[in-house]
Amino acid sequence: MPSLIRFIVVIGVLAGFVSGSLYVLAVYFEPEQKQISTPLRNIKLKRN
């Protein structure tokens, strides 16, 4: 039984570390926004 509790504690600590690091990455390191335009190929435009 103590090995099961130790296993659950280790998994909980690892899950907390992973979720905390993902939260920090999402909040503090936001990517800068860029405008990207790419030409469309093989599309004919209607001109009136």
C-alpha cells in the first residue's frame, strides 16, 4: 500500500509541474501577431 501512495504522489507532482509550466507558457510568452498573406493558386477571379 505505501508504494501505491508514493506512486500516486509522484504522478500528482508531475501532473502539477506539467500543468503549471503550460500555464506559465500560455500566460507569459504570448507570440507576437503578424499579418500573413499568401497568393491563392489555380483560382480565377470574376471581374465585372
